[in-house]
Amino acid sequence: MEKDLLFKLANAKGDILDDIDLIINLENSKKISTEVAIKMELAKKTEKNINVSSEFYRPAALRGALFYFLLTDICRVHSFYKYSLESYIVVINRAIDRITVKKEEPKVV
């Protein structure tokens, strides 16, 4: 679009205000650039919200990674201790289930 606009401006003969295609192209360019600017602002706000939200999950991710690597390295203590990714997922799901059950139980006052 930019190349076409520059080409028409460079090759315009006479009064450029008489070139209807050029005027329409300029109007379309302005409309599109306004839409892009609005979408860029929205994208910046969305990116900021995503970054803020992802920071809430960082402590859990760090603990999960630490736990996973502890499980995979425990075989160095003894060859009897070998765990797979599937066993890690089972342990994490059990922990999530326990947390969910505790949150649902009413507090006794």
C-alpha cells in the first residue's frame, strides 16, 4: 500500500488533488493507520495484563520445576528411586486435589 501510494505521488501529473485514485488511496491509508494505532494500544494493554497475570504463576512454576528436578535426581541417592514424568504429574494432581478440597470445606468458627 505504501509503495503504491509513493508511486502515485511520484508519478502524479498536474494537480494531485485532481487524481481521484490518489485521494482515495490516501483516505484508505489514513483510515488503516488509525485502526492500526488503536489496535497497537489495545495490544500494549493486553501485553501488560498478560505480564502481570503471569507473574502470579511464577512462584508455583518455580516450585514445580524444583520438585520435578528433585524427583528426577533422587535416583542418584539409590537406583531404586526412579520417577517418570507421569509420576510427577500424578503427585502434582494429588496436591491440586487436596488444595481444592481444603478450600471447599467450610471453616468452623
